[in-house]
Amino acid sequence: MKLIGSGMSPYARRIRLFLDGKDYEFINLNIYTPEGREALATYTPAMKIPVLIDDGQKIYDSRAIHRYLARKHEEKSISWDQENLLTLIDAANDSFVILLMAARSNIDTDADALIINLQKERIERTMPLLEKAMAEGQFSSWDYPSICLFCLLDWVHFRELCDLSLYPKLSAFRVAQSTKTVIEESNPRNG
Ligand SMILES: N[C@@H](CCC(=O)N[C@@H](CS)C(=O)NCC(=O)O)C(=O)O
């Protein structure tokens, strides 16, 4: 089994953490270099990571990869409420990625522009709900939604995209998980 990703990607990291203890090869690409893009194109026309390859079957998108792996390893599927939490995590994560890419494209992320405002609005609506879900104990076990939330929080902290002190419960959760060995092995700060 091969996982195509990048050491920097929160979406690839969630699958790495989900695959903890399983035997697989991690292909670490820099998807923003010409060589990295050429390699990425051999795996997926969507030009996004992660991609999983298992027994000749390619799977695109972390959500589909999670479903594939859960079925393969006969794990119990996640509930609809957990699916909704994942959708909120993905929505916030995608918006943070768009804001980072905008800044890297020299687009003013303080501008009053539709594309920027839509991302900020989504972040402002989803982060407090994740904080509330944390307070209600919805992330009390280290399952796939908790893994995805951790990867989002640690990535926005690393990229300095969000002031996590606004969300004390989410912030404490990030710090508490950081001691796990598998987390350190996939730390984006180490590349
Ligand atoms: N919905 C996708 C999102 C994956 C994603 O956005 N990955 C980023 C890296 S963190 C990417 O490949 N970006 C490349 C691009 O958007 O051109 C998933 O869950 O796998």
C-alpha cells in the first residue's frame, strides 16, 4: 500500500495518523515544484493529495481514503453526526488553505473581496462550533474525526493562520495530543 502526500499537508497527515501501526509506503512530494507536479500528475488528474494506492486500486481524496481503509480494516463506520463534524473540519481547512494560497499569490487577504470574505465567514462560523463540540465531549476518543481536527489545528498553528487562543478547548486539545509519538513523526515543522 502506498500513500501519496506531502509532509506539509494536513489532509495527508490525517491518513498517516489513521494508518499508524499499519505497513505502507509514504511518498512525500513537494506538489508546488515542477518535478513534484509532474510526479503528482502520474497519480491523479485532480492534482491534489492525498492519494492511496492499494492492490492496483487508486483512491483520491482523504474522505474516500478513510472510507476505503475503514472497510478494509473492518472498522466500524462513523456516525452521521461525526460525518457532519468532518464536513465542518474540511470546510474550515479548505478555507484556511485558500487564504494561505491567496497570500502566497500576493493577493491582499485583508481586502474586502468576495473570495476572501467567504473564507473568513466560513472560518468564523465553523471554528466556534468545533469549540462547542469539543466542550460537549464529541472529540473524546482518538478516532478519525479527532485525528482530522488535530491535523487542522496543528496546521493552522504551524502556518500561523489562526489565533487559537480564541478557542481554549481546541487549543488545549492540540497541545495535549502533541505528545504522541506518531504525531511527532508526522510533524509538518520537520518537513
Ligand atoms: N478534499 C481533499 C482536499 C485535499 C487538498 O486540498 N490537498 C491540498 C494539499 S493540503 C492540495 O493537494 N492542494 C493542491 C491544489 O489545491 O492545487 C481531501 O480531503 O483529500
